[in-house]
Amino acid sequence: EAAVTQSPRNKVAVTGGKVTLSCNQTNNHNNMYWYRQDTGHGLRLIHYSYGAGSTEKGDIPDGYKASRPSQENFSLILELATPSQTSVYFCASGGDWGQDTQYFGPGTRLLVL
Amino acid sequence: GDSVTQTEGQVALSEEDFLTIHCNYSASGYPALFWYVQYPGEGPQFLFRASRDKEKGSSRGFEATYDKGTTSFHLRKASVQESDSAVYYCAFYDTNAYKVIFGKGTHLHVLP
């Protein structure tokens, strides 16, 4: 069954530390996305990718980097985590030309102390 | 710029009530329109879509009709159940940037 998985599901980090959130998809979609979700803001796009080796800035990229080493994997990297990055992060695949529906993972809850 | 506006941030109803969640979009071109639903503790999931004017999308008793004239895609259900309690997102596909533009979501609470 096609799926999007995320790891870890929960993470506690310290301010100034490095955090890597991982996402894997078995949908064979070209496009992958990282969102954060906060009360009052809905889903906000951080970075996305059109395929292996590509990353694009979304609407709120500051403080985040992304890496797409393969078709299946897309990582979100917080080099210097801050408390303002405490949030729930969702990865999604899809949104390709001809496959415009997005499929979301279960989310990662990140707390930065 | 391109955007989706959901008028209601929160909606509280009793079981068997009629539901309307309003969605208006601003987009260049002729985008596909979507509704996604997010249950507590889960990621958003696709509910249904419509891709041309006057097309009706539907799933699980929910429906919406693409109206290009009023740039709207309002979500309706005739009789809600407690299990429909969730956050509902209206969205459209930006064909220029290959990404989906989401509204801020509407939190539906259905009381038994």
C-alpha cells in the first residue's frame, strides 16, 4: 500500500541543537513537501522538491534546510533549533503534474526547549 | 496573490444538523480544487476534488460544487455525525509552482 512515513514521531530538542526530520514515501511521486502546522495558521509550506537532488523554498523557509537524496526520501533539517520552531511537521508526496492530490504522513511533534 | 479563504475558523453543530463551510479562492488560471480532512492525531487526508466549472465532488456524504463565477467551493453535508468532528481544509493546485495552496482550516465540532 502506498504510504508516507515520518520519523521520529516525537522529538524533544534543545535550543541551538541540530534536528533532522525524515520522510519516506512509497508512492513513487516526484514531488515531496514539508509543512508545519500551528494553531491559527493551518498548514504552512517550508520546503518542497521536484525530484531527487532538488529542493525549493516554500513560504516560510527561514531557519530550515531540506535534502532530497533519492526519490523516496526527503529530510528537513534545523541546523540551530529555536523554541519558535516547536510545532507539528507534516511531510507529503504528490502534487505532480497529472497527480495533483497530496498524501500526508502522520506528522512529527517537535518540542524545542 | 494566490490564496484560499475559509470564512469559518470553528463550527459547532449538533448531530443531524446541516453543515456548510465556506471556501473562496483567488488564483490565476483554472485550478483543480480540493477538500482535505484531518482527524485528531493524524495527517490531513484527501476527501475529494473537482477540476472544472460546475463539477461536483463528493465523498462520505460531503459534497462541493466548483463555481468559477463566484470562485467558490463550499463544503456541505446534509446530516453531520459526531465522527465528522475534524479540521477541514479547502485547497487548490497551483499549476505554475506545482504545489497546493491551503486555506487555514475550519475546525468542526459535532456534539452528540
